[in-house]
Amino acid sequence: MRYTGAVLVTVLIVEIAAAVAVAHAISWPFTLLLLVVVSLVGAELLRREGWAAFRSRRRRRDQSPERQLGNVAAGVLAAGLVAVPGFVTAAIGLVGLTPPGRAVVRRALAHRFAAQIVTVGGWQRRSRTADDPRVVDSTLADPTEGPIDLTKDHRTL
């Protein structure tokens, strides 16, 4: 989030450079027409991905909720990139709509939001071990009874 302004300015400069290059190749009126057509196609793709997200609320049995949510998020993000007027963002968005592209975006989103995702329904990708940095080895202390070792099974207490 710290670099959002710099990224947006960079994307703007790259998009302008791409538009100028396309305009030199096919002329400005056709470039503007092509940008409008690409944006309209992107808006339609975004509408379709939105409806697909709405319909996918019923979970497929062969797919974990995290994977399904990741596919929906990747599709909406990629379609949104196509809807943004610009040749570079449209190309990136179209690549993101392909199955390998969705997998890359899904993994990137899962990596970015791993701490915020809550697993529901018993699905778990892997068990957490002591060498996992997210696992904290700790001891609870009750002032009246002394410390409780959490490494032992205390279900009989």
C-alpha cells in the first residue's frame, strides 16, 4: 500500500506510451476506437465474471472454498483490468482470464491475504507444524493453578 501512488503513475505512463505507439502504427482515431472497444469488451467480461461469482456461491464438492474464492477473485480482477482503458492493462487482464493466468493470480492473492483468510467447513490445505512461523509455542498461566503446558492433551480437565 505504500507504493500505490508510484505504481499508478508508472501504469499511467506505460499506458500513454503504449497508446502513442499504437497511434503511430494505426492513427489516433483508430486508436481511440480500439480503446473504447477494448473497454466495452472488458465491461462485458466484468459483468459475466460478476454473475459467475454470484452463481458460484454454491460450493463445488471437488474444490475447496479458498480455491473457489481465489478463482472468483482472480476472474473479477482480470476482467477489471480489461475494462480499464489501456492496452497494457487489457493484455495483462486477458492473460489473467486464462486458466494458467488465474492460477498465478490466485496464488498471488492467497500469498497476499494468507493471514486474513479464515478456513470454514473443515477444509485445510496443510497441517501447521512447529517450524511454521505462524505457530506460536506458548504457555498459559493461571495464577491459582500455575502454568499449563499446551503441548499435552488437556481435554480431560
